Amino acid sequence: MANPSLLILAGDGIGPEVMAEVKKIIGWMGAKRGVSFDVTEDLVGGCAYDKHGVPLHDDTMAKAQEVDAVLLGAVGGPKYDSLDFSVKPERGLLRLRKEMDLFSNLRPAQCFDALADFSSLKKEVVAGLDIVIVRELTSGVYFGEPRGIFVEGNERVGINTQRYTESEIARVARSAFELARKRGNKVCSMEKANVMESGILWRDVVQEIHDKEYPDVQLSHMYADAGAMQLTRWPKQFDVIVTDNLFGDLLSDLAAMLTGSLGMLPSASLGAPMANGRPKALYEPVHGSAPDIAGTGKANPIACILSFAMALRYSFDMGEDAARVEAAVEKVLADGLRTADLMGPDGGTPISTTQMGDAIVAALDASL
Ligand code: NAD
Ligand code: IPM
Ligand code: MN
């Protein structure tokens, strides 16, 4: 049988730095677990713009459609801030999500025991936290038409449109219910049905799908602003949260800080099943290109490494190896190893991106 195929798009800023550590894990899988991947690398974001004048070349898009999974680092940076909107680095990532139809973005927020003291919230609030935000990723205000900056009378007007069809809501709701069945069997759906018609439809459709297909799952609804409050007040009340594209973006950054650092949060963006029965998929950390620390060796590679673990689980049916990688991460944290973003107020000596990757590989070796 052919090796599983991976397209690596490391991107900009700390993207290539954290991806270098993932490549060590991929190498380890080949050497120690006898699992080799056919890896292709390509450009996305600012680096693709520098070479091709577009943030995602059509050839790269075509490759992404063919492989078993795409791994992405991060895109963007101040160098590209003044580019025309249509060629900004972020457009490359949005094109991948849209054209691969990756409608269900799983963003788990898990607080490792070793980091419970480090969160900005009290230890008892976050210790043992294990929730997943399911963010709708291919529609809503990110993609709705009309959009643009227009002139009306003697001033400019900026327009974006929040738009959801029933089927778009239904498919992401199903993916949240399916996930909940494998976990704590609870879904909380978040929208703003008090002020938005799209929110009213969202709530209705989620409820209908629940009643018809998943009556065994416990479902609740919350306004997204109250949801943000509840996430910081008592996040352990949640199991799976399902929400739209923009609310999901905001709530997942918020949830990241419950775990200690944005540098800890992985994600899986999943689409419809391919011929092999596995979903079309892209895996990426929730964080961005972190221009403030790029090139300094301070980046935490754990979010990207855990994103690869999600690829092992969701794209390659290698749940055991995924758990092994997650356990290795847990082990190095329990040993007190920390990158700079995980330093508490009393300081300590941080290790570098590379040292963190090496320590995780050493923990993997020790697990054999
Ligand atoms: P960011 O996530 O890049 O950084 C926010 C803060 O978190 C910074 O202080 C950064 O140093 C820190 N941080 C992020 N990841 C870290 C890591 N792995 N280790 C240690 N610290 C980390 O968000 P931003 O500053 O708002 O955006 C910077 C650029 O990244 C922008 O161009 C934005 O559009 C882009 N962005 C890209 C993605 C993506 O590629 N998926 C996601 C978010 C932002
Ligand atoms: C994310 C990012 C992206 C988003 C940007 C870079 C397009 O913030 O993946 O969370 O807004 O979805
Ligand atoms: Mn974001």
C-alpha cells in the first residue's frame, strides 16, 4: 500500500520554526514506528506571495486537494500588511479552507496538569479542562456576499455579510454531535439569536438536527457573548461548543488562554469524506505567525506538534501514535520544561523551540 501523503505548508514567521519540530516527529515515526509519510513541501502566505505574487499558487491548491492531509504552520506578518486585500497572506489560508470545503474546525482546549498553575485563571477553574470548540469554517461573515468597501454619498462604507444556509448549519451541527457522542455527550451551541436572523436560523437548525438525529446528546443554547463570559467563569461546564466562523475565531483564542498559552492549541479542519473514507483535512495550530518573536527561537512548537497528533488520529487512523505524541508532550511539561510563553511571573529558564522539539522526541523514544 502507498505511504500516507502529507503536504507541508510551513508559511511565514514562526510557521517554519514550529514545523521544523514537527518534521522531527515525522522522522521519528519513520525510524521508530515504521510509518513513513510521503511528504511534499510548498509555500503559502507571504512567502508564496514573494515568489509567485499570490498567497497560494494554483499548483499548491491542486496538491492540497490530492494529499491525505495538509499540515500548515502560520501565515501573515507586518511585511505584508499593506498589500492589496486580494493577495494578503491570510487569503491563501482562506482559499485552502474554502476550496477544500473544510467546514468543521475542531479546536480542542485541554489544560495539561503541569500548566494548571500557569493559566491566568485560578487553578481550580482550569485543572482537568478538556473541551472542543467546533467552529464553522467555510461560510458566515468571512465569506458572505455582498462584501467590500464602497462609496456612498461622500463617505466610504465597509460591508461584510453574515450568511448561513440551513445545510451549512446542519452539517457542522452533525459534526459537533458526532464528536460529542465520542466524548462527554454534551453540545452547547452559541450564536446571537437575540439580535441576528442568522442566529435564529442557527438555533432552529441545530435544535432540529438534534431532535431528529441526536436526541441522546444533551443540547443547550447560549448567546455567544454570555458564552464568552461562561468560558472564563467555569469552562468545565462545557464539553463540545458549536458556533459560527467569527464567534468560533474569537472564542477559540479565548479558550487558548485557559490552557496557558496560544502556543499550546492545535486544530483540525475537516471536510467531507474522500474516496478512502477519511475526511479531507488540514491541520494547523490556532496561533498565527507571531512576528514579535519570529526568528528568536522562542516559539512554542507544541500547538503544531499536537496538530500533527490530530492528523494521526483523524486522517491516518493512528490513534495509538497520536496518544503517544500527546503523552510525550505531557511528559516534558510535567518534567518542568517550558518555552518562554509558558514562563510564570516568577521567571525560570525557558528552553528554545528546538530544545522543546528534541525533548518531545526524547520522550517519544522513552515511551517505546
Ligand atoms: P499571533 O497568534 O501570531 O500572536 C499573538 C501573540 O501570541 C503574540 O504575542 C505571539 O508572540 C504569541 N504566540 C503566538 N503563537 C505562539 C507560539 N507558538 N509560541 C509562543 N508565543 C506565541 O496573532 P497576531 O499577532 O494577532 O497575528 C500575527 C499574524 O498572524 C497576522 O498577520 C495574522 O493575520 C496572522 N495569523 C495567522 C493565523 C494562521 O495562520 N492560522 C492565525 C492567527 C493570526
Ligand atoms: C485563525 C486565524 C485566521 C482566521 C486568519 C489568519 C485568516 O485567525 O485561524 O484563527 O481568522 O480564521
Ligand atoms: Mn484566529
